[in-house]
Amino acid sequence: MASPINAVLCALVGAAFWSVLGYAIARHLLPRVLALGAAPVVGWAVFSAVALPILSLIGFSTLTVAGLAALGLGLAGIGLRVPAAPGSPTDLKPWWLGMAAIAAAMLALIPAIALLPKYSERGVHLAAPIFDHSKIAVIDAITRQGLPPINPVFALADATAAAHLVYYYLWHFSAAVLALPLHVSGWEADVGLTWFTAFASLTLMMALAVWLSRRAGATILVVALAASSSLREVLNFFFSNYGLEPFLRRPNGFAGWPLRSTPRCWRRWKTTSTAAIRWPSCTRRAPPAPPRGRCTLTPPCSDTSKT
């Protein structure tokens, strides 16, 4: 099961690394306010896009990931030493920066906590977003077998052939970059990166609000609007779900930031149904190749190179 401590470690390491790298780049391209807010997004986007082809060529291992990250920090240090072009002054004070960062970090816990297992006397409970996060298997496949990733879900009829994953896995690759050197599971890295994704989207919206309004107080409005949700979810506490059906539709589309901040909703329009999902026991023997069209999840400790 996923450990909250390891998930927090992934979130903090990713936020610190990508924010420093992103600010070193953005401060030369954007106004100071936008550079601060867009730093996590820019750092993640640039590093992930550059690291994926490099690590595919030199190999995906703890040493290569750590070396590439050290190189990125070295280049970021050079970028921070180079004077940036003077921008327009703003009334954004340091204590406003701290308050905005804390508010974004707290609000970003909403989509991240939903992915953690909840324990009770009756067993372990998982929230609905875990359905799409079953792609955690992609993260584990990258950490175990490197790049390009092997398809961890569908097996070919020929058990001797390994099928490469045909999927937009850049986000999962970023989670594997955190999981491998920190020695955490793919589930824990997924939770940490989900928090970082939500945090980065909030800081970017805060920066845009301040830059457009020229007022630091606009960050409070962003937090308030982002924390809002569908009216149906609120009324569901007082009325039955079926009782609301004739009057209110289920949340869909742009139904608020808490719903849209999860990767499940980013890719809902591309999610396809699967015939069956099987969670086999963890064995050292490679499982037999399933028939074509059947969806299986490979056990974490099995040899997936034979499936």
C-alpha cells in the first residue's frame, strides 16, 4: 500500500527541483510575477521533455536520473546568476508569496489525498479516482524495465515478444523519475506528482490573476474559486443521489478545479472500457499470456519481459 510519508517526499522533492529549474528559465522570459507562478510548470515541462529522449538513449537508472538532475540544477544556478531583464514593478510582497504558496499547497491536497488508501475495520477503501490511476502500473514498468516502457496491461499472444507501450506517458515518466532515485513505489510517486500537478496549476492561475489585476489580493479569489465544486455534490449530502437526477446533471466538462485537477478527468474523453481487470497474486513465475483483448495487470515482482 502507498505510504503518505513517501508520497510527501516525492511531492516536496519534485516541487523544489522543478520550481528552481523553472524559475531560472522563466525569469528571463516572463515578468517576475508570472515567472514565480509559472516556475513549477515550466520546470516540469522543460525537464521532462528533455530528459525523456536523453534517458531513452543512455538508459534509465538511478545514476543517470541523478546525474541529469544534477546537471539541470547546475544550469539553473547559472541561469539564476545571470541578471534578468527589468520588469514592471508589482505590489507583491514576500509575505503574500508565502500565503499564496501555503494556500495552494493546502488546496492541492484534495486530489492527492483521494488517491491514498483509507483503512477501517472492514478493510481498505479506495476513492473513485483510483480507477484511472490504475495506470500506476505504467510507472512501475518504467522503473523496473526502463525506456521505452513495456506495456504492463496488455500481453501479446506470443509470450516471447514484449509489446512497447503506445500511450502518452510523459506524466507517468515524470513520476518514475521521482520513484526510482527515491526508492518509492509507483503508487506513492503517483500521489506525490498528483499533488505537484494541482499545486503547479494553482500557482500559475494565481500568477495570472495578479499580473492581470495588478493586485496581490487576487490570489485569494483564485483559491476561493478553485475550492468551489458542483452544486450537485453539496446537495447530495441532504438529498439522495437519485432524487437529484431529474433536476441536476452529474458534474462533467469544466465542473470545477477539484474535479478537473485529476488526471482521470484530463483523459476522460480518451478512456476506453476494458473487458476484465485481474489483480493476480505476487509470484516469481511469469503469468501465462492471456487471450487477445483481455486486460490484465502484471504483478509488481513478476518478470514482465516474458509477457
